[in-house]
Amino acid sequence: MTEQAYGYFDDQRKEYVITSPFTPSPWINYLGNDGFYGLISNTAGGYCFYRDPKFRRLLRYRYNNVPVDCGGRYFYLKCDDEIWSVSGRPVPTELDHYECRHGLGYSRFIASKAQIRTELTCFIPLGQTAEVYRLHLSNQGEQDKTLNLFSLLEWCLWNAEDDGANFQRNLSTGEVEVDGSVLYHKTEYRERRNHYAFYGVNQPIQGFDTDRDSFLGPYRGFERPLAVEKGQAGNSIAHGWSPIASHHLELTLAAGESQTLVFVLGYVELPVEYKWQAPGIINKQPAKRMLAAFDSDEKVTAELAKLTAYWQQLLGHFHIQSPDERFNRSLNIWNQYQNMVTFNLSRSASFYESGIGRGMGFRDSNQDTIGFAHMVPERVRERILDLSATQKKDGSAYHQYQPLTKKGNANIGGNFNDDPMWMVLSTANYIKETGDFSILDARVNFDDEEGDFDHFEHLKRAFSHVVNHLGPHGLPLIGRADWNDCLNLNCFSEDPNESYQTTERGDAKVAESLMIAGQFVLYGQEFVQLCKLTERHKLADWAQQHIDLMVGAIDQHGWDGQWFLRAYDARGQKIGSQENQQGKIFIESQGFCVMAGIGLQDGRARLALDAVNQHLACEFGIMLQQPAYSDYDKYKGEISSYPPGYKENAGIFCHNNPWIIIAETLLGRGDQAYDYFSRISPAYLQDVQQLHKTEPYVYSQMIAGRDAATPGQAKNSWLSGTAAWCFYAASQYIAGIRPDYQGLRIMPCLPSHWPSLSVTRQFRGAVYQIDIANPHGLSQGVVDMQIDGEPVPGDLIPYARYRGQHKVQVRLLPPEQG
């Protein structure tokens, strides 16, 4: 628990403890798992929403504001003419003590000022559409203290995009009701909405405000509201303008006395026939029931205990004990926690993604499932089938879908040609984890074709989409883009008002992707396996023929002498070649071609990964390409629009680093795989918090590369496919605990200095305590395995033989002893 510049890990409580309200950027946490979600920063900034961050947003938040992180759940205290915030901001008053403890599904703020200690705990109870805030206040002085306490929330008018644009309407629509200690937000409820929000407290109040200007005062911000300065609420009722919810309570604490208050921010949705309890008066019964469920400290404590138990149960499916506590911390706590968040929200709502433009990504969500299937597989099954329903009859798919409607996002459309095959990955991984082949028989229509189709047909058309979209070299056409959305080879944009990703001018039958080629071979092999396991042998033979043809095309047209090419552009020119002045080598095709097994037998895989180490690896991770592009090239697209070293232009795009980590384990180079893992994993970056800037407990999308003005500086934290892929790489390829169709395979590729490794793994009705001994200091070796004292040949634990608890002992032996 060594304290760093801004905070430290408390592994016993599974918390990250932030010790300054002035972190390099807002360091946030996520609340909720059941459709109601909140984002909360280390100073209580942020917002919450029901299911969809665009169409059902409750709280207003200001991105990229000055000062940063404006809008949130604020509590102001006034005592003896001094004013402060219990969460460190927005009031600039320096606290005598401050800490924010971000935990699993909750955040706790502890502060002291003027001998008043406060502890604010914020969380979303399981199964509820509400945020609960428990505020505990203690007088640590020797005299009585009289406090004026003010809460503050600012309502978003539901549609987050319209809320920030349509002022001529919105400044006239705000409506509220006040009933005792509960403030109701009913904007547009009497028209087309059947949902409202409320904010209540479990004590009588001295006053309230629901009009922002009345509470803040003219030309004031959140830092010193007029009502708080005066110590008196205005009892204002919002009619249009900007509705808020603020309670005023006056409390007297004797010396040594404590009091606890519970505030509840809730969301209610009603059938049309039950909207009203009287003309013009909303039906408050659901809100009152929700408030009653959390009207005491005891009830809140019980709900927090349920939340803790929930996370204990989830994290118990996989638990590792290695010689490196940072590796353990990452896999056991924060990586799995981040996997849950990315699974819930894809790339839609963070402090970098506004929740307005992007829905749930097709490629993103399919990949996210590989970090989550071991925890709640039934939700993964549902997600895969939701994604399947956004697929089109030709095998392509909408690039995104909206979580509220589960319909494809027509504004973005499709034609991102890597999308289809990701569903083969998610489906195969799900079946390996669960053994549930029935998902292949689930009935799912295509977005643009009615009929009686099963999910397997969707996988077949995904495979066929690649087969039917090949370019001049027999390699897959890239379409608008492949996994790298900024490699826009058919865009040719010279207009700054155009979207790179939705503009397409080139002949779509020319530009090809080596990344998709490797992906097709890798997941095509999984498709063949599924065909064989479901007795579709003719289809398996047909698919294998196309995979073999693709391998041949890669061998003939995709190898550049020392590494794999990245692409051919719309003019048929090479990208990622020694022939290029810039962008000679890219990371994606090296990772995917080697993961697909291409070059493993003839040494090219080793050459490609050695080239990655020589040209792309730097102190902070593996860069996307080198050399960086110094000038804009319309035939490359957005990738060349970024300054060198940032984002896709030679930045460290962390999502693809695990592909190289996995590839290294396939060569048996465990030390190199572990080294790469440690360069980007947040548990290893505690000494560079000021440089790194983003949260030091979760992965970020991008870290600036060596060409940047600020190498090592991260951006776009939390919602990144890096989380799922790093967990997948570390758990299944470094630790080597790998689900397969027949059972659990033990295939570790360890750092050679690790003498042992232990993993507890729940899998298909059994719990395995797996102890791996490495007496010879190997990275890879022959697996000598015993289960409950009985020798088991090979590396497979056959699932059908085991239920309950079992002890698995494994030794890694040199080949000559195996």
C-alpha cells in the first residue's frame, strides 16, 4: 500500500484510494450493472442514465469545460461562515483531509474541515434504477456545531444531444413538482414521455431550490452558490430555464455527535394508463416505494453488503496468485472490473465518449465478451444474439446499435469489413466457456431479411462475407476501414467537414487488409471447428478450402521480407512495407497473422515479432506503426491527420498490444510476453501518475508514443477493448488457463523467473484449484498433470468427468523429461 503522488491501491478493500482532489485529469468510477448506470469522478462529478446515455440521461454534465469536470452530485456545507464541499469540489476551499475511495460499484468520499468529518458513499443498489448517497457527518470538536447543508443536482432534459443544442425549446420546457423532501423532475412528462426522475432525502428539509439561476445567483458557477453563501434556500420552482434539485437542511451536532442522511436519486417509468395520480399530478407511488427501501442507514448498509457479495461472487470465477502482486491485482480486481464496465457500455459513455454519438459497437461488443464470459455467461449469450440481429443478409453488420432500441445505428451504417468475423470469436469463446452449443440454434432474423434463421446461419454469412469481398491479391477488401478506423483507404477526404469513417469515394474493390486476412484465418479455423462439432462436415471442408487460399494469398502477397504488410491502398500500393518512407511496419498484421499460426513453422513469425521489438516497442508499450506520418495523405485518411505519436499515428494504441503478447506466447517467449504486458498495464505504472494522467487503475485506449511531445501520456480511459484483450492474453496465454470445447486446457507461458503459479477457476459446474510448478525456470514446457492425485495425460481437463471441487497439480518439464 505504498502511497504515490495522487493515490494508492488498497487491495484488501479492493479500492483505489485517491488522496488529492486535483488529479492530473478526473479519475472516475462506474456505478451500476443492471441497466441504470452512473459515472462519478474523484470529486463527485459526472452523470447517470437509464440504459441509453443519449436518450435517458438524468444529470447534465459539461465535457471539456473550464474548469474541468463540471456537473455532478454536490453537497455543500456552511459552518461559521466557511463553505466547503464534502467531495473536494466544486468549492475551492482547501480541506484538512480528503480522500476518495473508488471501489467495486461504489465510491466513498472522506473529508474533514472545521472539525467536521464527512463520509459520503455513492452507489447504485443491485436491481434498482437509483443512485443512493449516504452522508455521514461527525462533529469531532469539543463544541456544538450548527451546519447548513445543501445538496445539488442539475437535471439533463433527457435527450443529451438535444439538451445541449435546442435552447429555443429547452429553456421553456423544464417542469418540477415538490412534495415534502422529494423534488420531482417531470420535464416533458405530460407530453410524450412516461418517465420522470426524483431526488429525495430521508429527513424534513428547511427549504429547497429547483431553479438553477435562483440557487446559484446571477453569473455564478458551482463553486460558490448564492443560496449556500446566504445559508438559506429560495424555495424556487423551475418554469423552463434550467431545472435543478437542491435540498437545504439545518443540522446541529453536539460535540462528538454523528448523524447520517440518505439521499436517493431515482428514475421511474410507468405504463401510460398509470402516469397520473390526479390531473397534472404525477403518480409518485413507485418513487415512494423506492425511497422507503433506502430510508435508513441500516437499509443502505444492507444493500452495500449485497453489492460487495455480488462482486465477490463475480471475481471468484477466476483468481490468480503469482509471484508478482501487480499481476495479481490487475487480473483479480481491476481488469475484471473494467471488463464488466466495457461489456455494459461498449464505447458509449465515459469522460471521453459523450454518450451522444456512439452506440454499442459491433466489433467492440463482440470483443468485450471475451473478458466477461467467465463471469456472467447468460448475459454474454444475450449480447451475442443482440449483435446477431443487427447483421445484414449479406453477412455485414451495422457498425453500432442503440442500447435502448437494439436497432442498428443508420447514421453510421456498416461496411467496416472486419466486423463480421468478430462474431465468430465471441460465439466460439462463449461455447468454449459454457459448452452451450444451443446458441447456434437460437432463432435470429437478419436486420434486412425476415425468415426463420438460426444464429449459426449468421456465422456462416459472416464467414462468407469475407469470401465474397476479396480484392486483386485475393486478400479481404477493407471497406470503410478494418479494426483501425483511421486507416481510411477509400475516403480521399480533403474537406474538413467530412467524416473520415462515413465518406467513401474509392473503388471499394481494390484496397485490401492484411489484418482482416489474419483475422479470417484465425477465426475461420474456429468456424471450421464449429462446423465439425455440429456435424456440418461438407461446410467445414468448403470453409477450410477458403482458409487455405487465404493463407496462400498472405504467403504470396502479404510478406514483406521481415514482417507482414499492413494493407494495399486504393491504388494498389503497399502500406506497411520497407518500400514506404513512413509507416513501414504496423502492429496489427504482425499480431493477427502470427496468432493465426502463419509463419510459425518456417520462422517468419519469429522474424515479424523480432521486427516489432526492434521498430515498434518503446518504454510505454508497442506503437501502432513506425515511422510516424509527418504529412497528411488523403490516400491513408485519418491516421495521417494526427500529430506524430498520438492516437493511430504511431501512438501506443493499447488495444492491439495483447495481440503481440499472445503471439509471443505462441513462440514460447514468456519473458517477452510478460514484459510487454507490464509496459501498458496500469498496476505497473504507479510511479508515472503525473505523466500518465488518466486513472492509474484501469487501461486507457491510447498512450502517446515516442514521436509525441508528451511520450507516455495516456488518453481515453476505461471504455477500451484493451481491458478484455489484456485479461484474455494474461489469463489464457500467460497463465495458460484456457477454455476449450472439450474442457479446460492448461498451457502456460510464464516469465521464466516465476517458480510457481496458482489459479482458482470455476468452469462448467466445477471449481479447480490449479497449482503450477516451474522447477526448471521455463517459460513453456511439457505439462505433467495430476487431478486429485491421479495422473491425467496431456494438457486437457475433460469437463465431463468433473463436478464440485478439484485439486490440479501441474509441473512444467523440459521436453526431454516430458
